[in-house]
Amino acid sequence: MTVNELIRGFDGSGAWVLEIGPGIHTPSGVRCEHLNPAQACRSYRLPDNSFSLILLSCLEALYDPFSASKQVDRVLAPSGYLVITRSDSAEAMYLPTRNGLRQLFPGLREIAANELEWVAQKPATPKTAARMTSVRFDTRLFELDFPRLQRIYEAEIQEPYLAPALADVLRWREDQISVSLRNDGERAFPGEERFQKGGYFRMMLGRYAFAGSQLCAGAQVLDSCCGLGWGSRMIAPFARQVTAFDRDEAAVDFCRKAWPAANIRWAVADALDLEEFGRGQYDVVLGMETIEHFSRVRGELYVREVERALACGGVFAGTSAFPESAQEARALEAGNRHHLYIYTRAEMLDLLLRYFSRASIIGDWFFLAMK
């Protein structure tokens, strides 16, 4: 079957077709929805299992093809077809090989392919398999440097769809919560004056905007040691479900009242014992500004628990300070009594690679690890 034969087969059928891109292949006599490349990379409001045919003609222009692929798989009906047409444009951001397309769409069956076209079909009855997360993010993220990561999160912070979450987060100040919740200033809001003046609030917001847009689209997310919970609120627009926990019952009670998002579940739990959340149940586990609050021994216990909570192919992401030398690390510890152990960059990579198949630290600040 050729691509043209397949598309002609839908002429006059009344089928519901989704076209992502310029719109040059749409058959006549069908109901058609259109998305542009930017919309394709986000969680759009179209029903699951609804389109008999999806025409994707802008794959090379997508800034996040992995998130786009998850949305395509979600809305494509059983027995429905996906048609990808590609170009070798010099401006292409992403030109996958045939094997790359199979990885992007692991739940589909390839039925036709050539250099510039690829056709796949969704099974009529998806197979039931052990819990496993296909790679839902662009593995080139492991190669990012900090300037590129910063450009990504700065762009995401400007997106209108994130505006309600940002407004919720930035309205809070330290004088609106109790002294005990502030924990000597260790817990904080991005809207506080000290962060606004120096501009650091953008990095505070940015770590969640980056993780949300690049890792959490449609995912089951576990936000460990969530503190005041504003990071979970920022992840919620991207994720299918966020489970956020902290061992401080008062902090969790605050979170329930402050951030009543429908897809966030709040829990009181210990990061060193995640048994209650099940094993292998999460696509993403977040540990933002967390690991430095454990001793070195307990830090490894924490990483081990995270690995157990993740599904195969899942990702652990978080932030901390990872200096080059032990001398710098000890100096950072001395400056904050809440920071029990600061890992050097080499130590953190070694720890992550003991439990994960791949790991990276971006800018001595943001780490990624894949199970």
C-alpha cells in the first residue's frame, strides 16, 4: 500500500482526520482537525482513540517530537493510520531514521516506508504488557549544555498555557505562611523579593518548566520531597497525574489547600521508603533541590528507592549544586546546616550510573538519569 492509495481510501468516508502541519494531503469528504507544530508538542484537548487517520507533515520542525508522538498515539483510534511525510530541509530540527520512527511510535506497526514517507497502523486490540515506559523524551537532552537548557525553559515560561500556573505560584510570599513552614528560609516561593531582585526566580520556575515540557507530557509523575508544592503545581499542566509527597504533614496540608489541581495527589511519605507508591509505577520522578538534604549514605538509599519506583525506561530528574571539587562541596555544606552532603559532579554521576543505564549533569545543576 502506498501513501497516496491510503489517503485516497479515506475520500468521502466521513472519517475524523487530524492533520498536523501545512494541510496539503487532507482527503475530501472527511471531518478534519488541524494543529500547527507548536500545538503538536503540547497536551492538546482532543479525545483519546478518536482519529482514523493522522497526517503528520512537519515532524522535522517539531521542537519536542517525543511529546508529540505520545499525543499522536493517544488520539489515534485502534486500527487507525499514521502517515508521516518528511523533508530534508536545511532548517530541520529532527530527522529520524526509519528505526528512529519505530522508537518514536513503539505501539504502532509499520506497514510502508520510503525515504520521505512512513505509514504505520495502531493495533485493533493493544497488547497488555508489563508496566514499561517507552522513551517519552528526546534522549539528546542528555547532551544539552546549560545555555541551551536555559533557552528552553525561558521559552516555556512565556507560553500562554503555563500562565495560570505561574500566576498561582507567583502570588505567594513568605509572609503568607507560618515560620515553621518556611523552615529557616529553606522553603521559599519564587515570588519572594529576594529572588525577584536578583532574577533567580527564573531558574526556580525554569527547572519545573523544563522538566514539565521536556519530560512530563502525559506522564505519571512522582514529585519527591515537594515542600511547599508550587513545583508540583507547575508540572500539573503537562502531566497525566502528579503524586507529590513530603514527610512534613503540615507542608502537605498547606499544599492541599493552596494547589487544588484535579490531577495532583498529595501524600505524607518518607523518600527513603516509597513502597506505598508501588514498584515500577512512574514515568518520571522529580527530586528538585532534594538530594543535598540527605547524608551520603541516605542519599544513596534515596536514589535506590527512586529507581524502584520508576517504570522501565522512566527518568529521574532534579537539581542541586554539583561542584567540581570536594573542597567546594565542603564549603557549600558549611554555609547551610540543612545541606548534609553536597555531591561533586563526579560523585553524583557515579551514584546515578550505579542504578541507571544513562545519566547526565547539565551545567553542574540539573541531572537526568534513565532506567
